Amino acid sequence: MQTKLWMAGLATFLASSRPAFAADSSEVAEAKEVAKEAASAGADAAVDQLNFVAQFFTADRLGAYALNGIRIFILLLVVFVIWRIGRFFIRRIMRQQRRGASAAGGVQLTTAGHLIESIFNYFMIFISIMGILSIIGFDIRGLVASAGLAGVLIAFVSQSIIKDWVSGLFTLIERNYDVGDRILAAGHEGEVLSIGMRSTVLRTDYGETVYIPNGLIDVVVNFSKYPNIVFLDVPVSCNYRNAEVRAALEAVCETFNAYVQPNENLYSPAEVLDIAAFEPGRALWRLTFASGNLSHWTHGRQLRVMIKDEFDRRGLTLAYDQMVIREATGPNTDAGADREKAKVGQSQD
């Protein structure tokens, strides 16, 4: 009984009271208006987005896009053709340069060819990018000006390095000298050990290794390109008859040619060229021959020995300078002041 009374009272309380979370009609109407405004704003924003996108797909814009696409295609086609032609000529030139080069020179020429080809590739890529940006409407004048300014700054900072690289590149292409040649460059003479993009390495006669920056090499004397022509002057007293001296020198040349002829480094036999000049008390008889690189020193020494032997056998003497010291004697002479030095121009006595 008490339970029924409690349930009836709870039901009466719930029916007579309003929930705390229930809203009145004004609040509901206000919420509906806010929702309508938000939906209208979202719809307007969506319409604006669609209109913004749609303006890029009008008939005029689509025609411009098609025209720009055709221009870009033609530009890339022209760049591709130029790139293929340029790469073909670069590889052909480097292949021709490698035919007569040594093994080390061939490797260096291959490296130089790859470097030239890479520079050419980057240049064509830069031209393509600038052309595409110009076609689609970008102002590339600022980019070109910035790139030019950056290039000037880089060139100014590293001008010595760039000079060495450019000189080394032309040295490898023109092949004024090769590995193994004997050259005189920048005041240093020796055998070429290697030719790099930045420097040329020489080994002198004393075993010294000299590194010369390519930018400092302005004049090169190559002793290995052609045979060395040697002129040897023999001083002989004017007291001897010309026929006697000529016979002695011709006998020396015959002996020398018979002794050295089997050697491949003697390109032209020794011969007598008559009198080259006169000096006080003597005449300079000139001999000449053509020899290979470094062999001319050996041949010259051998020829001098043969000349001395032949002149000794014939009783002839070579005219050379002598220093004769005479000491004067007497009661009023000073040892330091009474010495007379006389220079004798020839030794024929």
C-alpha cells in the first residue's frame, strides 16, 4: 500500500515540474536562424570557390592553356634537338682528340669531355626553365639579373680557380703537350707527369716535382714534338789550314755516324757546316745533327770526345782560353802589385 502511494506521488511531481534542460520557443527560433545563416554562408563560400575555379576553365583560358602547351612543347623539342646535336659534336671532338693521346692523356681527355658535357647539360636545363617560366607569364628579368649578379660575384671570388680550369681545359683539348713530353713552362723545365684541370706536374732533371697552375702557363716550349737540332761549335786556331781542319772534322762525323746510327734517337747524321764565326786567334767550326728528346745531350758528349781523340791523333789542338800568371821580380816591387794576368786567346805555341 505504501509503495503505491510513493509511486503516485513521484508521478504527480514529474508531471507538475519542467525539466531544467528544456528550452523555450524563442531560444529554439534563435538557434534555427543561426543555423540558417551558417548554412547560407557556407553555401556562398562554396559558390565563390566554384566560381574562382571556373574562371580558369573558360573558353579563352582553355585556348590560352592549349597555346602555351604548344609553345612549351615546341621549346622543349628545340632544346632537345640542340642538346642532342651539341652532345654529338662534343663526343666526336673528344674522341678525335683521344686517338693520338697516351693512356694517361686519354683518361684526362675523357674526364674533360664529361665535364664539358655536364656543363652543356646544365646550361640547356637552365634555358628550358627560363623559357617555360616566360611562356606561362612569369617575369624572368629579375631571375636573369639575379643569376648574372651571382655569376659575377662567384667569378670575382674564384677568378684564379676559374682561370686555371679554363686553361687546363684548353690544354687538354688543344694538346700542346702530353704526358711524357719534355717542356719548358713558367720557368721550369722537365718531363710532364700529369695534366690536370687545375695544374700541370713536371719532374725536373734533379728529381724535383713541380706543380704549375695552368693559369700561369702562358708560353710553352715543347722539346718532344720534333727532333732537337744541335749545333756544336769547335774552336780551332786560325794557324791551321781549312782543308786540314775540315778533313779532321769530317772524319769525326763519319766515326760518330757509324757509331750512333743504329740508335733510333739520331734522326739526322752529323755533318760539318764550315766556319760559323771568328774570334780573336781562333775560328769556330760548326757541326750539326738532329737527335731525339734528351738523347742530344748524350750525342753531344760522345761527339766532343771523338773530336778530342781525332785532334790528338792528327796533332791538332783546340783553341781555348787560358789564364797565365807572371810574377815580377826586383828590389822595388810589391808582391801584390807586381803580378800581371794575361789572357791568351789560343793555346797554339
